[in-house]
Amino acid sequence: MRYRATVAYDGTAYIGYQRQADGQTVQGELEKALSKLNKSRPVTVYGSGRTDSGVHAHGQEISFDLIDWKHGIPTMVRALNATLPNDIAVANITIAAENFHPRFAARRRSYRYRIYNAPLRSPHLFRYTWHIARELDLDAMNTAAVALVGEHDFETFGRAPTPGGHTRRRLFRASWSREEEIVAFDIQGNAFLYRMVRNLVGSLVQVGLGNWSPDEIQKRLAQKNSDFCAAPAPPQGLSLIRVEFEE
């Protein structure tokens, strides 16, 4: 039977979500835990998307198949979380259609990037924010971000996940907000290119620091050339917040 679940994780200790030949990954830990519930038979976990090394998630969506699980979903949730490392947790497990695949069924993905914008760094937040000491101009950053909403070729700000893949994506939201020292960038799109969110944040921060004018983002977007992108923001400030599907 196929199941769907929501997964949260702290990505600090992992080289990314996707299973790789070397190194600890979120997918690898999920598959090890699920195999114990599957009478030691291998289980393949399918995710709604990949996150880079050090990137976190509140709402990664996965699917997996278990054979002959007879103990009910609440017991499955408890057993799985008892087996997983403390920095990964599973919730909201439901039975899914046999052909459900979260990557292909997803219609909107929401990410949040957080910056700790204060003169002195915080030892309590360094795993989850990018520390920028100089005050950021959020009005300028929001003016620049308006140009990103809609369907565009985002080749300047990311790479297709597969060689030769197209680089057009649709963004539904791209906006900045501040709550005391925390500056947050909320972005929602139908899909994202490799490192697209971190590249956009890095470039928008150049606007916020006064190094670029707000219209630079639109100009550089039109170039369709990664040479016009600023250095990417570091990974620890980024979290996958939510994945939405057609019901």
C-alpha cells in the first residue's frame, strides 16, 4: 500500500535530502527507518523535491510503499519517529493513491529564507539564519522582488535539475518582511531550479545593501546568464515550508 507523509528536518547534519553514494542524507535515514517497519525489506522514499546540504524543511512531502502493515497509521507514526534520528520527524501520514508521486503531483512549493539582521551575531540562530550586520533596505528589496512574480526564464538565477531541462518557472509570491531582527523572504512557485532560491536571496541582498539598484534584478533576469547572479545565500537560512497539491 502507498502512503503519503509530511516530514520536517533540521538539515545541518546532512549533505542534502536526496540519497547519495557517500554521506548522510534525509532520504537515506527515512528509508532505513521504514525498512525496519517493512520486515527489513528495502523501501524507496519519493520526495516532492530536493533540498541542498544544510537546508531545512517544515513540510517536505514524501510517499512510500509498505507491505502488510496491520497496526494502523497512529502506530506507524509513533514507530517511525521512534526509529528516526532526533533531527527528522514524520507527521500526517495518510493512505495515498497507488500512482501518487509527490514530485509530479505538487503544484506549489513554498520556501522561507531567514536573515538575522543585527550588528552582533546570535549563537542561538546561526544554524537557521544568515547573519548580516548592516541594516537591509526592505522597501528596495520588495520593489526588486516584484519583477520575479509571474512566469519567466530564471536561467540567471538557477540551473535545471536535469541536463538540457528548461529553466522557465512560475512564481506566485516573492516578498520580504521583518519582525524585529529577523528578515524573512517568502517565495512560492510551481517549481524551482537548482539553488534558485538561494541565488535570488543573494542577489536581492545586494539591493538591500545598496550595492545594486532595485531595477538590477529585472535587468539581470532578462540576461538569462548566470554570470549576472550574485553569490548564493548560505544554505542554513533556507527552509521548505509547504508543498501543495491539487485535491
